[in-house]
Amino acid sequence: MITPFRIGWLALSLALFTLIGYGLVRSQFNLLLLLYGLAFWGYVRITRPLWSRSNQPVHTSVFASEPDRFLFLAAVLFRLSLLAAVPNLSDDYVRFVWDGRLLANGYNPYLYLPSQIIHTPLAATAGLTESLYKSLNSPNYFTVYPPVNQALFGLAALLSPDTLLGNLIGLRVPIVLAETGTLWLLVTLLRGFGQNPNLALLYGLNPLVILELTGNIHYEAVMIFFALLAVWLYLQKRWAVSAGAFALSIGTKLLPLLFFPLLIRYLGWKRGINYGTGTLAIAGLLFLPFINTHLVGNVLSSLDLYFQTFEFNASIYYVIRAVGYVLTGHSIIHEAGPFLFVLIAFSTLVIAVWKPRRVSAHTLSTRVLLTLSIYWLLATTVHPWYITTLLAVSLFASLRYPFVWSGLVILSYGAYRTYPYNENLPLVGLEYGLLIGFVVYEWQRSENVPTGDGSRVQP
């Protein structure tokens, strides 16, 4: 249905995404807060009938049980509008370009520290310029991006070896395609579980998803697509192909490894172990083109530095850090990092083995959401785009706190008002304080909310 309100919302949202994507710098926090706030307000207004926590179809004149073509096309249009933008809220894309140029010129990106090769003939051959090097945020770290990412980086560099803009467009095209596929999969899965397919719009129109995944070029979009594809294929009883899709999700981001205890718990020991083993075997094959005696050591060294060095927008860890400062007088990230990792592993196992009242799609998705939520709440680094994983899962769990968090997490960009960045802890406290308040509110209402379709996950 096309109405004057919808046309006005479309024009305003498109203008806001364009302004943020093309006309903003990260240090302009107040302007970012204003523009993002307006975009999020429009998002809440247009999707308001879908914020009900019930899993049952929403029967209204605006959101019937058939997909709203106008709004789904708007979701794709917003992403296409950012195709030629140079990311301005994150500089991770520089490493994507760097790794891609290495791969496109026949070099293994896992083997070279940028700081070691910048003034060598190798860098000149691969088009690794001084200006590109100066824009890297981790020149002394080996790359940690898995092989599917690397293949996409290399393809983008191969298609546009000389121009940065062409390279960026090449990096974005797989994200836009993946996001379009994700919308189709969400609609299909929601409909299959007896829910309103338009719930997919809560993900598709979310400003954080649009700006962080497409705008700032983050490959959580590809990971989410392959993970949902694996679910859909499994429900079609195409188990081997499903394992391949899940392996591609892991080959994009390692995060889905977190779900293996849940897989075994819900699929049963025999099928769960067979499925998991097949997935890991395929994921291992993805690394074959990059196999080298130094590969594992280089990647693990960077991951270790990441978990024991980086701090950003954390919640529970910041409380632990504050206590550590009082007790020891210095940062305890080296001690807290391993402890939090063990706590995450323990929590994941407890969530997986805790006996459910019934085995259903709703129960499984709720536990996936809880696993991810605990992971991010215990993490030492929580960049805004990390929580996009929560948004896709929450559609099936009938919980809305991740969408509230997607509005609040923009406060973390207050850290970039100065260079080098300096976190504004009161803003971080405000973000998590409001989030916890909404979680408590939702928890109190949970007993009065329908629990979903009741369909069993087929073994």
C-alpha cells in the first residue's frame, strides 16, 4: 500500500541515510546522533504494528500476512543508495582492501604483517600504498578474517585493482546480495513457522543494519545469510548442503562456532555430531588454499591480542575492570580476558543442556539469542555492528530488546569525538542502563506472551 505518509517516510529516510553515508565524519557525534535518531524514529513509526512480541500473524490493514512489497523494496533501495559511499564510521574496510590486493596478486594475506612489508617490493607489486597503510587500524596484527571473507576481498581487488571506489563497490555488492537473500529467507522461514512474514522488516529496515553492514562494509551480513540458508536447507531435509552453508557462515565469521553445543543438544548426539563434523570438515577445506606452517600461529596470535588488548563499549567487563583498578591499580584485561572466555563457554554449555519444556523453533531461537546476548555482554569489545546478529535471531524468539539496543548502541560512537578516541563512560552507562531497564520490562511481561508456533525441530 502506497500512502502519502509512506512516501514521506521513504524520502526522509533515504535523505538521512545519504547524509550519514556520504556527508558525515565520525567525529561529528552530535550530528550523527541527530540524524540517526531521526532515522530510527521513522523506522519505529513505519514498523510500529510489528513490535508486538507475539509470534502470531499480525492481521491489520497495513501489515497483513502477505509480504509488504513497498517496504521490502524500500529496504533494498536504502542499501543500494550506499553503494558508492566511502565508509565514515569504521575503518575496517582498509584491511579488506589490503588483504584483497595481496590475494589478487598471488600473496597469502595470512603471512604478512603490514608493518613489515609496507616498504618492500612486495607492497609496490600489490598496490599497497603508503596512504592505505596509514589508514590501517591494526598494522602490527596479522589478518584474522576467515577464507570466505578473503575470497570476497580478493575478488573485489581483482575486479578493481587501481581505484579505491571501485574496490569498495566490489566489497559491497556481496553484502547487498546477501542482505537481499536474508530478507527472502526471513520471509520464508517466518511463514513456515506460522508467523507474519513482514516481521522480516524489523531487520530489513533497521537503520543500524543498513548503515553498519552495507554502509560501513561489515561481513556479518554474509555470515547471517549463510546461517539462515543452512537452517532453511536443513528444514528441507537437504542436510549435506545445509552443512555446507553453515561451513560458509563459519568461513565468513567464526562466531557460529558458538552454536555447536546447541546443535548437538537439539539434533541429538548422533545427528548433531555428524552434522557438526561435516560442517567443520567443509570449513577446514575452505582454509586449504591458504594452508601454511605459519597460518594457525599468526591467526591465533592476532586473536589472542584482540581478546587481551582491545576494549570498546563493553558492559560487564568494564565493571570488572573498575574493580580491578581499585584492587590492583592497573588494567586487568590480561587476567579478565581468559576468565570471561571460560565463563562464556560455561554459559553456552548450560544454555544448551538445560532441559526445555518443549523442543520447538521458538525455544531453539530463544536459546540462540540468549547465547549471543551473554557472549556480547561478557565481551571486552562490542562494536555496533556486532549486535546485528541478535536482530535476525530475535524475530523468531519474540523478543524485542535487540532492536532497542540497535537504537542505543549509536551512543558508543561518542568515543570518536576526539582523536585518538576516548570512550565516554557515562554514555556507555546510559546505553546499558536503558537496555537493562527494557530487558527487565520485557521479562516481566514474558509470562503473558504467546510462546510461538509449537512446531518441533525435526531431527
